[in-house]
Amino acid sequence: MERDLRALLDRVAGLGGFFGLPGAWPSHDHTAAELYEGDAFGELAERVRARLGGERRVVLSVTHLGYVARLLSPFLGVAVVAGATLVVPPESLLVRQTPEGGLRLALGTGASVVDGTGGLARELADRHLLPLAARLRPDLAPTLLAGNAASALAGAVRVLPPGLRPEGARVLAGLLERPPLVGAFRSPGVRRTCCLFLKLPGGGRCGDCPVVPRL
């Protein structure tokens, strides 16, 4: 397995989509640790709300969905490309918000990669998904947040190159069997909880929407 983490992440970035995780910028708004420990995530969501309107919990969910899409795609990419687990302490993950309200992530120092994917679910849950879910309660239910994460991972699998999709689907299936993502889909391609994008002004149905039937 390739030991040079930066070289590996550059390979993963070549998959396209949200798989890129660049090196540290000269400046950033927050670390992931700050999002998980204080009011920083809510502040980011309020800037999104200023542009989009809508209820606070709706915008919190939509912002969370955008964040986990950026967060989880590189982890999936490393698992698929190298059969390895990316290890990123929250203080090593840098977050910047664009003027349009979108979130971008970069990697500071302290990250690493380990052989195998057996610890991937725990790495994601313990370091990232569960701490952020704890900060977002009581506004958003853990089942909704798990649905957002599962939806983001499924979306990342769909945009993988065709030759890598079977391995991506295998990794996703394993994650869906472990907390906090177990039960996030009520059937293949349909999540159990709504992400609330439907309730945004001008929002609509997502591809895995459990509320509005497919036409």
C-alpha cells in the first residue's frame, strides 16, 4: 500500500466529486474540533440561512448534509483505492466557508493512514459523526443525521469510476451494518428520514427521498 499520505490523497482526489482533500490553506475559519465542541457549526449554518431562508433546523440539516458529503468522500476514496483507513483527528481537519455558504475541507498536520478498513466505521463514528450529532441535538434527531451521512456515502459511491463502484458498494454496505448508520436506509436507495431539503424555499425532492414518491 502506498505510504505517502499526500500522494495517496492526490490519487483519491483524481476520482472527482468531493473526494479531494487538499493540504492546509494559509487561513481557515475553523477546525472540525471547533465545529464539534462549540457553536461554530450553528454559526456556519446561519450564514447559509441568510442566503437561503427557511427554518433553523432545516438549514442545519442541509448544512450538515453538505459537510458530511465533503467529510466522508475522501475516507471512502482511501478505502476503495488503497484498502486502508484514513485517520484524521478533528483538530487536523480545516474548514472554510465560501461566500456562497458552501463548506470546503483541507488537511492540516496529524493525519495518517492504516492498513485495512476494519476500523473505518469506528474512526468515522467516534471522531466525527457522533461528536457532531451530539452538538446538533436537540435540533436534529440522530436518525436524521445518520440518514444524511448514509446518503452522502451512497452518493459518493455513485460517482466512483465504474470499475471501483463494486468495491465502494462493499465498503458502504459494511458501514451501513455498524452504528450510527445501521438502519439509515429503509430500502435500497431510499433513506429512512427526510433531510429536510424539501422544506427549504425553492427546495425539492432528493434522489433518495422517503417522503415524495418517485414518478
